[in-house]
Amino acid sequence: MFGFLKNELLEVIEWKEQGKDTVLWKFPDKDSAIKYGAQLTVRESQAAIFINEGQIADVYGPGRHELKTENMPILTKLKSWKHGFNSPFKADVYFVSTRQMTNFKWGTPNPIFVKDPEAGRVEVRAFGTYFMRINDPKKFFREYAGTSSTLQVDELEDAFRGLIVPKFAEALTESSATAFEIYSQYSELGETIKPLIQEDLNEFGLELTKFQITSVSLPPEITDHMKQIAKANLTSDKHINKMQQLNQMDVDKIAAEKGNYEGMKGARNDLMMQQMMQNNQNNQNQNNNQNQNQNSGGEEKMSREDIMKTLKELGELKEMGILTQEEFDDKKKDLLAKL
């Protein structure tokens, strides 16, 4: 009889998580009574909730706890135990995971309209990820989990995804970001949205630890317009000079990493070809400007040094096969006529 009663009493209460998909787990007591003085083990990133007759009694954080009256103040008060009472007691025990839950996905199923000074009202779709954790196990149990025996991470993701879309629209309004600025303000918008979402999560004992916008899509006509602007910027002299400097840095970096003369030579040849093509285009533009000046009554001549430098570069382009012999001869004739 003693052995039977001993087996019916719970002496060790713990939760050994088998994976990261479970947020809440009810200890399977099978109507067994908890032995007075039983050992409760709560691991890091866990919390244990004691439920007595449907009411939250005590919450335990990480550590090893011996279940006695002095360690169960609320439950002791509810049961009106006197000091030294050592009979078994009944209580439901729920374990809650307090670790950070990562890679929740969110997205706007329907487009959000953003006011833009150039394009008017623009449809915007956005997608991203967010992380959160349970920072108040008692409130989470009361306001969301309830008496479920288990609760999975994907259930949380489905439930709270609907909070994101309206908050994202609010954040766009507060930031006053245009459609063209959204691409360059992912981080700023994320930080703006985060506290707005946190206001709703506070009611459930949840903390939003990270919010990210990973992509934003705009209508094709807006995207094409942005590409045209970017293309125009790429052809500016300032940008070209900057790119040539960056290319030269890349050449030196590649050569240093490879320690290889042939690799360095090949990289420099590629860079030289790009520079000569650009110089040729600049010379062509300069010649067009000169022709316009001549037609308008003004005359602007190239210096002898510029002509000889251009001839040398044209010769190199011909050797590389970029210019044909006929194109080279015509250009050479025009340049020599200017001497």
C-alpha cells in the first residue's frame, strides 16, 4: 500500500523541451497528487505556473524549488494551510517558454496606398520578419493561452500576423516617406513600427524584440521610373569618376588577395578598357559641343596634347577590337585635321 501511494505522488516536476515549436506545455499529472516537498526544476528560458481550482496561484522562474508552504505563499493562502501542514496537494502545472521566438513572417495581403508628391497615390506591398518572447507568463496565460494543454509557435504567428498590416500603414503615414524613399528607409520604418505593435502585444504579456522590413514592392510603372532616374545618375561625370576610383580599389584588392601578376594584369586591362570607352565617349561629347560652337559662330580647338592622347587611346581600342580599322581611320583623320 505504501509503495502504491508513493507511485501516485508526484516527486519531480520538470519540462525537458524536445524542440523549439512548443510555447506552452501542461505537465501530465494524470490526476496525481503533488507530494509535499516535491522538487520543481525550471530551466533557463522557462517559467512554471501553478493553477489551483482554475486560479493562478504561483509562478516560478528558473531554478530548483522545493514545494513547501514557505515556497508557495499564494497557494498556501488559498488552501488556508497552517504552518507545518505536509499533506499532498492538487494543482495543475503549466510550463511556459520564455525564449526568443524568431522568424515570424508578415506581409500585406492587400496593397497600402502611400501619397507621393510626384506619383500621387502609390500602391505599396511590404514583407518582413519579426521576433518576440513571452515576458509576462501570468498575463500571457490569462489573456491568450487559457487552459490549452499545449500551444505551438505557429499558432502565435497566425494569431498576431493581423496586427502588423494596420500598424505598418500607420507607420508609413507617421514617417511621411514617399514611394521613392521607402527603399532607403527599411531600418527607420522598422523602428517606427516596432513601438506601435508593442502597444497591442503588451495586453498579452508579449515583447516584440525585433521587427524587420525585408522587401517592398511598387507598381511596375513606378519601378521603371526609378530605374530611369538611377540610369541617369549613373551617366553623370561625378558618378563615373567615383566608379573608376572604386574599380581601381577592387583591382588592387583582387591582386593582393591572389598574389598573382596575371590576375592583376587581367583586372587592370578590364579597368583600362572601361576607362578608355568612357574617355572616348567624353571626347565624342566634347567634339559635338565643339561642332555646336562652330555652327554658332564660336570656334574651340583641342590642344595638341589632347589630340595625341586621344589618338593613343583610339589605337588601343582598335587593337582590342572595339573599333574597326575604318572607324579608327575616320577618327584619326578628323583629329589630325585639328593640328
